[in-house]
Amino acid sequence: MAHQTLVVLDFGSQVTQLIARRVRELGVYAEILPYHTSAEKLAARAPRAIILSGGPSSLYDEGAPRLDPDVLKLGVPVLGICYGLYLMVAGFGGQVERATHREYGPAALTVGRAEGPLKRLRAGDRLGVWMSHGDRVVSLPPGFHNLASSDNCEHAAVFDPERKLWGVQFHPEVTHTERGDEIIATFLDAAGFARDWSAARFVDEAVAAVQARVGTSGTVICALSGGVDSSVAALLVERAIGERLHCIFVDNGVLRKNEREEVERMFAGRLHNKLIVADARERFFAALQGVTDPELKRKRIGATFIEVFEEEAKKLGGADYLVQGTLYPDVIESVNLRGASVTIKTHHNVGGLPERMRMGVVEPLRELFKDEVRRLGLLVGLPEDMVWRHPFPGPGLAVRVLGEVTPARCDLLREADAIIIEEVRKAGLYRQLWQVFGVLLPVQSVGVMGDGRTYESALAIRAVTSTDAMTADWARLPYELLATMSARIINEVRGINRVCYDISSKPPATIEWE
């Protein structure tokens, strides 16, 4: 199915996919290509517009990514964001230099001229924007108009109407930028997009893509955890190939309380084939014995998952493909998929696969964010309580038990975590939070219970608000709720005598501690 297409060229920003996501939310099909895509290959895709993403590099870094200069001569509107702005300005003879005052985080933008990307604003408007840069534009090429400035950046928005070139120093794609969606929408309108892209069309095309990927014969297995990601992936693939799909739930010993029973109930009668449950608890704990490094935990868990799936596939007579509910935040934090993005941490379903894996991988949700997948979940018929479950990491409690992972330490965390979730639900705050969970720390502290001294583990509570997991803020939970959770955990979970609350945002922290 043909679409009017917007192409995002990825220069390594951790939030590149947010650009494509914002564009899709505004009804336009967007795809991401590596920064080094040639103008010739780009022209063959007939994009109606192009966005150049930001990135971690300075123009003056050795090996900094460069743009094929002919991309800016294709005659379609181009929007450069941050690093993309520098490439555009430098490409036409403007001057960019290292900034004496770098800007990371919120900044105030003052509008000088309401045209181009700022057409929907008014001269003199001030709005909060999100900056992340170490270079700055100091002079513009002929034909460019300066539209706005910040305290540390004279040319914070620019426009060349003749060449249809737009540039902004700030990031309109992140939620911290006020009226960022309007700025992107203005660009889309100028490019003449029909706004005909939707989640419903994604379902149809995802089904067609799966059919093309796996063909008309062979067996496909799905790593089904019961979370919204793997559940939606399973139902999309089942729409495509029907009874050729076999879903496998692995009890790896690092699940939440009663997770196995809940998943079995959830999928009873929902699938063509009965859910296969593999009890591999002992095997996973053996693989994790003595391991404290977070990356090694993830890789061990990923490798063990694949071993279990391959063994279950043999029982089915062999399998040709493995379905995973991988989302883009997993990918962008794990591997350099398309551009120059920096690896943050490995996720088990994208970074822990053996190099000689004996099955192909099908990841129908690989380009989507959690909120997009939730919308798809409702479209394919999943109940709301399943769709709105908080994200749970693939490595499970293994990355929330800091230090060595043992059955006893997992049991401690499991009980505490269940109390946290129960109290948040009672307070009516579950849907307002992106995630809330406990983290068992590798430290012990002195306490007193009754007249006795204790020397037991400390637990941290983590609660964040977010829309996409690329950025997150710590949740301002009521003190009364924190007090209730702390009292219940200390009184009811033998082995924990201290509870702390994590007030770190992402960035600079990540949502999970490991």
C-alpha cells in the first residue's frame, strides 16, 4: 500500500524515533533511514519531505556523521533539528562553532518572526523548549531568515523560503517543548501531506508484512510474556498465519507475583493453539549464579530464553521463526540500528540473541512506542486491563535485584513489589503512572523491630510518569501513600527493614536501575 512518505535521516539522537512517532500521530507515514543514505536512494523513495534528526556529535568531532549534500537539492521541504540544523547551515556556507555555553534541558525561546516553522506563533511570543547541543549557529547563509533566539543561541529557528529549508536548534519532538506538535504540523502542512496514516492501517500492513516475511508454510513460535507488547505481537501474527503460530510462556523464576497463573488465565481460549508453558526456573537461576554485572545478566537471560524456545520448538517438530514483542525503546537503547545512536544498555530480546540462532526473528512492533502499541491492542481486541499493564522488563526481576540474583532475593522483591502495586491501585494512581516498582538494593542496614536489632535489606521504590519511555519524570506520589507502602513492606516482608524513594528523572537516570 503506497503512502505519502516523510523520511527521517538519523544522525544518532536518542529520540530520533520520537520524530517519526510525532509525525505518525499527525496522520503522516514516516520511516527512518541512516544518515548516510544517498540522495539517489532517497529520491527513489519519493519522499514528500525530509527531517534531519539531532545527534550526539559536534560538527567538529573526528568522524562526525555527514549528509550527502545533494539531499538538500531534491526540491522537497527539509527540516533540520539541532545537528540537522548545523548540517543545513554549514552546507550552504553559514558558520557553526562550538558553543561557549552549552544548553542541555529547558530553555526559553523568543519569537522574532512568525514564519516558516513558527508560522502558528506570533512575534514576541516566548515558549519553553528543550535544548540539547554543544554547537551553535553564528552566521546564516544567504537566503536564510532568523526567526527566534534563546539566551545562549541567537539563531534558534531559521527559514529559507526559496529552498524550502527549515531549521530549529531545539527539539520540537519531545513533550517538554511547548507547542512542539504545532511546529511539526506546520512543516507537514507546508509539504502538502494528506494526513491519511492511522493505527488501523498499521494493523493491516503489519499483517501483510508478517505474511511476506514468514511465507505460506512452516511453524512460528512466539515468546509470550502476557505483557501488552508480546500479546499484541502474538495477535497480529496469528491474524497473518493462524494456527501455524504456537505461543510459549517461559516461567524463568524472575516474574512478578502470580504472573504465571494470570497469563494462563488470560490466554485460555484466546489463541488457536493452547498456550505452552515452559518451567525453566532452575535453569535461569543456574545461568545467573554469581552474576552481578547488569549487561551480563541480560545476555545470560537472552541466551537462555533462546535455548528454551529452541527446545520447545523441537517438541513441535521444529520452528522457522520466533516472534518477539520488541519495541523501539528496546532497540534504540540496545543497538546501533539505523544511524549513530549510542548504546545505553542491552535488552534481552535485541542484544542477547546467539549469533548463530537457528530461527528467524519476527518483530512486528519494532518501530513503535508503548502508547502506540496500546492503541493497537484495543484495535485487535485485547481487554483494557491487559492493554494498560505497566511495562515489565524482559529480564524481569533480575534487573531489579541489584547484585546477585537468587531465588530468595527474588522472593523478597516479589512480595514487596506486589504490595507497591496493590497500594497504587487502591490510591487510583495506576493509570496515571508509566511504571511503579520496587528495586532490591545490594546493601543491608541496621534497624529495630520491637526491642530487637535487625540487619536486613533496603528497598527502593521507583515511580515515573512518561508518554514513551524515552524521557521520564519521577512521580510526586502522596506522602501518605509512600508511608503506607513503606510500613506494609517493612512489617509484612521479612528481610527488608528500610524503604527509600527514587527521585531521579530520565535523563540522566534510566527508568530501570539496571
